Amino acid sequence: MDKLRVKRRLARILRKWEEPHGKIMTDSKILKGVEVDNNGIVDLWITPINAHCPCCLENLIYLRKEIINQKGVVACHIEVVDIPQSERWTSAINE
């Protein structure tokens, strides 16, 4: 699977994915960065709109699962940034 196809699939998911409070995941306040490497590993940097909201955490877990289930994606890592104790969120999402 080539990198371009994986990027297209990822873009399609992110354009349609809503966070629990009604914002689209591609909003620049939420999605801070995206990388797809040649091996099919996806990295996302995300700032949740409502820090420490349990439904936001759960939503990111489901987003990661959706991305991993795409053809050509080998792994997905979501890094939560710009909120207090973001490393705890990151750990919970990627376990």
C-alpha cells in the first residue's frame, strides 16, 4: 500500500470525525499535526477541546481504532498536546 493512499484514507476519516462537543477533528484548534511514514505508521498530535473530559478521551480511543482498521495502516499513535498531564491521556489512548 502506498503512502498516498493511506493519507487519503486518513484525510477522509478526519474530515468526517466529530469530537463529542460538535467540532470536526480537522479544526486547527484540535488537530495539531499528522504524519504518515512509508511503512504505514500514522502519528497524530491532538489537543482536546475540553481537557479531561471523559467522552473526549473515549472518542480519541475510537478514532485510533478506526484508523488502525484502515488498509495499509500498520500502527497509529495519538499524542495529546497542550493540556495538563497530556502524557496520561496519550498513554490511555495508545495502550
